[in-house]
Amino acid sequence: MGRAPRDADPLPGASMSTAVVLAVLGAGALHALWNALAKSLTDQLAGFALINLGTATLCLVAWPFIGLPRSAAWAYIAGSVCCHLGYEAFLMGSYRRGDFSQSYPVARGAAPVFVTLGGLVVAGEHLGLRAGAGVGAVVIGIVSLAAYRSGSRVGHAHLVWALATGAAIAVYSVVDGLGVRASHDTLRYAVTLFAIQATLWTVGAASTRRVAWWPGRRFVVIGLSAGVLSVAGYAVVLWAQQRAALGEVSALRETGVLWAALIGSLVFKERPLRRVAFPAAAVVLGVALLSGV
């Protein structure tokens, strides 16, 4: 099997090109869309199983044509598979317990805060004025979202699950950013990662429910479509991480929080748009400040 062309290496200190900016903004919209599809499915375990079935099928079909990544990337892939499995478990738990327009922004906004605080505690990195303002903006946005309760929601258990989701996002973002650079090939890394992770999740869900988890046609179409969108969106992110700083890519991707606010308000009718627009915008602003964009 011939080797695929090597992806371009990122240029240290170079600004993001227009193509990269537009691609990552699109990836943020795709990410919010597939999460909204996942939230719309009433049976979360079956829904996430179908999402992973769609992902696994796409990647397993493409794998023989694309090939394996470099050996240096396999340790990152193994770590990332574990992180992504945990991420999906936490995400599923948060969607079972809370509104989309709450859970999604909390999870996505918490991730860069965890990365920043982890650097402060583990690496002794000091927060500058900009980073401190970024943390403050994210916290204000999250607290504002958490403060609202619809009549059907009691307690804040979903916030714990959403924060755990954010922690998993923080870890896999760093692991995959380093892994795709070690691979030097976005497609090979992404297809290998998701072929393994999605297959493991699908087999696990099927063994839990056996044949009883297979739902109706509409449910299947939505679940499989969400799986394809998730692969496409994350492949774009991995491609961008080879061409720009990880923090900049992360910040642009989190504009999906604004899409989530719109979807939650206009599609799911969870609460008025004015109650989520400003908190979601605060989260995006905070991520941008943290990432130095």
C-alpha cells in the first residue's frame, strides 16, 4: 500500500490562513449539529451506539485505502481511544440529565479552563491578565447557564456530567494534537482512531442491549448521520491542528457553543434565546482569551 502524501507541518508563529479559519468554523457548526442530533434521540444508549456504528462503518471501509499512521502515533491513538470512550460516556450522561443549551456550552467551555488550570498546578505556569480574564469569562458564562432551571429540571447533576465531559475533552484535545503531528498524516490518524474507538463502543453497546437496542428507521437514519458528521468535523480539526496552534484551533472550534445556544432555543424550545445567547457568547470570548486569539 503506497504512502499517502504528507500533510503540511504547522509554521511556528504563523497566523492562521483564511482557509483554516473557515474550515474550523465549519467544524464547530458540524460538531454542534451532530451533538444536537444525538440529544434528539430519546434512547441515549441506542443513539450513541448508532452514531458509533456510522463512524465505525465509514472508517473501516476507508481504512484499507488510506493505510496506517506512523508507529510514533500509535501510543497517542491508544490514549486517545480511552479518552474518547470516557468522553462519550460522560456526554451521554449529561444529555440524559440536562438541556442541550446547558450541557453543551458547559462541557465545551470547561475544557480550556481545565487545560489552563492544569498548566498552573502541574507545570507551574502563571496566569497572565488575559488568561485570567478568559477563565473569568468562561466561568461567568457557565454559571449563568447553570443558574437557569426549566420546570422539568431539578438539581444540577447534569452539570457534574458536563464538567466531566469537559475534562475528557481537555485531555483528548492535547493527546490528538500531539498525535496527529507525530503521524504526519491527518486522514490516517483520524481513520485509525475512530475505526478502533467507534468499533469498541458499538460492540460494547450491542453486548449490553443485544438485539433489543435496534430502533426504528428514523432513529437509525439520525444516529448514523450524526456519526458521519462527527468524523467529518473532527477530521477537519485534526487537519487544522497541523497548520495552526492548538489553542487557536480550539478557540475557533468552540464557536459551536453559539450554534448550540441557537439550536437549544429555536429547535428544542428549551428556553428563550436571550437566556442563552449572552452566556454562550461569554464562553466563546473566554476561550478566545485563553487561547490568545
